[in-house]
Amino acid sequence: MKASILATLTLVSSILPAGVAQEAGRPYIQFRAFCTFEREQSGLSLWEEGIARDELRRHAYAHGWSWTITAPDLVSGANAARCPDRVLHQMAQANALSDVFLYHDIALALERNNRLDSALDFLRRGLEENHTKEPDQISDMHSAFLSEWAAKLAAHSSDWARALEFAEGWHSTSTCGNAASGELDEINAFNARCLAASGRFAEAIEIARRRAQSSWSRSTEMIELWLDCEIGAGRAMTVDEAMNSVLSMVPEDALDVCKRARDDWELARAPRSTQVERLNELARSHPELALPLLLTFNEAELSKQMGAFELGERDVRDPELASLLVELGLPQVGERLGQIKDASYATEFLFDQWKSCNIRWKLLTAEG
């Protein structure tokens, strides 16, 4: 289960004094997190919500938080920076915000400061305020967003019961059939992970089994979770036994997906040397493990990964690994993308994404 793997295997970047020469095995990336409100002795102003959004985005960058709630942060644990209590109190008391995405930004800051209760109370107020509005497509969408963010924040703090509670209000907001199907897959996978983490293995297996019956809805992620549940429930002692159980309950055309899930399961538990060697596969199957692993790389190890940006027919060679390297905001990545950004829409998109991530890089490396 990815949630439990993340909790036990996530690696964090080391913090070294500026100017220290990089030795073999020492991480090349040296991030220093800080709170913009503390450094600038300022508070959060919500009078101009557009300005507040910009302030909170820069604030999250300076902390090294992932904008994807359940993804690993670039700086965490002992190296994380804490917000002043006065600012956290101000955030927790905010209400009646017209920009729904401010609820995401503020709740994220509260949860990352170990104030999950305040974050969930804040989002619950947002839901209550939204329910007082005239029902329409926009208010329905906002309720789904607020429920999703609350569920994911609870899961990030391993509060599985409340994650499942809020997930009941999370539903697809897309009017496109394919996109709606993808959102439903995400919701099902999230619920299954929370159930598995709660020890409710039979319920998680039932979701995985049901999704595996059709080639349209089956995925390696859900099969991998199923393997974990078979072992966690004591129905299998080894991954081979778990796989035999899975194969007995899926259609014959699911064999290839099951084999890939088995490979992904083993790679997630492989030694560091194996994960480094197969980093492009790890980036595809377990980006939540690949990104923290990249933060432990020395300069030579990182340089080897630049091959991910070699051009293929329509995209870079390893798009999943390339996306993670872009997320780090490395200047070297910007230089490489600057050379190929006009090759396709995909490379142009990566370059635009890098420019945003490079802002975070500069803040975390004292260049901004």
C-alpha cells in the first residue's frame, strides 16, 4: 500500500552549510526551508484574495511543501520550518472566502504544521458555507474540491477514519466521460488505500477485485494494493502466494497487468542500488518514492538522470522521471529544457512547469 510505504520509506534531503564541497555520496541538493511570514514579520491579509493566493503560493514554496497534498514534500521532518503561532491562529479563524482555492492553501499550511484538527474544521466550515448557497454546478464542484482536500489532508496525517468520512463527499467534477472515469478511479484507489491502512483488508480487496474485472478500470496500482492486502490479512505469507490468490479472482486477460504490479511491488521494496538503476521505472510506478530518492543523489548521480530529457518521437525519453526532475526546479533541467522546449507541446509544457518550480528552488537554496 503506497500510504504505508510512504510513511516508512520516504527519504529526506540533508541540510549542509552553504559552500561545503560535495563529497561522494553527499546529496547535491541543499534545501533550507523557511516561513515567509516569520522571516518578513508579516501576517496573512485576506482583503485582496488574489494577493493572498500569491502570498500563500510563495509561502508554500519556501516551506518546500508539495502542492499535491499526499505527495512527499521537498523538505520535511527535522528540516521542516514551522509557521508562527499567530499566523496559524489567523489562518484557522478565516471564513467566508470567495476563492475556494484559498481553502486549499490555508488548510495545507495548517496540516503541515501538525494542526490537522484546525485544517479539517476550517474545511468543514467551508463546506457548510458552500451548502448555504443556491445549488448549481459551481457550488457542487466546490463541495467536491473541499471534500477531496479534507480527505487527502486526513490521509496525509494517517487519520484514515476521517479521510474516509470526507471522501464520501468527493466526487467527479468533470463533464468529460474519460476524465470523469479517471477521477472515479482516483477516488476508488484512495478509498481502497485508506481501508487497507485501517486494516479493513476485505473491503479494500473487494474494491480492487471489482476494478480488475474490466480492462478499462484495472490498474497495476490497485493490483499492487491487493497483494499488500492479501499479506496484511494473513491470507498469504509471501508475494507469490498473494499473487496466486489474485490470479484466481481476475480474468485471464489481466495476467500482464498482474505481472507488472508484482514487479512494481518488488521494486518498491528493493535496495537503493536497484531503485537507482531502475529509477525511470520507479518514477512511473512509485513517484512518491522516486522523488525523495532523487533528493539523496550526489551531483554525479543527478547528472546521469538528465538522459530522461533525450527526445523520442513525440516526447522526452522518460516522461515520468523527467516530470520529477522538473519538480525539483534544478537549473540544469531548465538549461536542458530550454534547448528542446520547441520540439513538442509536451516539452513546452515541461519548460513552463520548470519555471514555476525553479522559483521554489531559488527560495529553498537562498537564491531567491
